[in-house]
Amino acid sequence: MSVKFPAISNSQFALVFCESDTGIVLYKDLQRFIGQGDYYYVFDSLKEAENFALEITNENPNIDGVIYNHENSRVKTISNESYIPQIRK
């Protein structure tokens, strides 16, 4: 089951977090999305969304924040540049 993109105004932005190395979407509590529940945060400005994404990715370097505009188009991805995924053998 997928979650419907939130109805937001032209000036708002939606933010979702995912695992950097797998792309798996995360709930708001940063646990893996398994089909039910909400994972979008909504902000009134791009700057607010960026600041929150930076805060979370700095605390959790293996997580990316992806910001979308009101048309559900990706605007920006926030990543912790110090995170280098482990190569699995």
C-alpha cells in the first residue's frame, strides 16, 4: 500500500526520509516504511524543510531527506556528505 502525496499549497514543501544505501522510505520515527502510516513532513518554506532535513541527516548520517514541491516534483536531496556506505562482501 502506498501513501498518497499530501495536498499542499504552492508555497509549501513535503519532506520524506529514506535510507541512503537502499532508498527505502522511512516513517517519521525513522523506521522502515512497511505499507501503512504516514511518512511526509510538510513545511511552509523550502528553507524550513532544508533545515529540518539537515538536522536529521546530521544526527543520522545513513539517511537522506528528499524535498518535493506542491506538484510532487523533487526539489532537493539532503545527504550527510560524511557518510560512506559500507561495501558488503
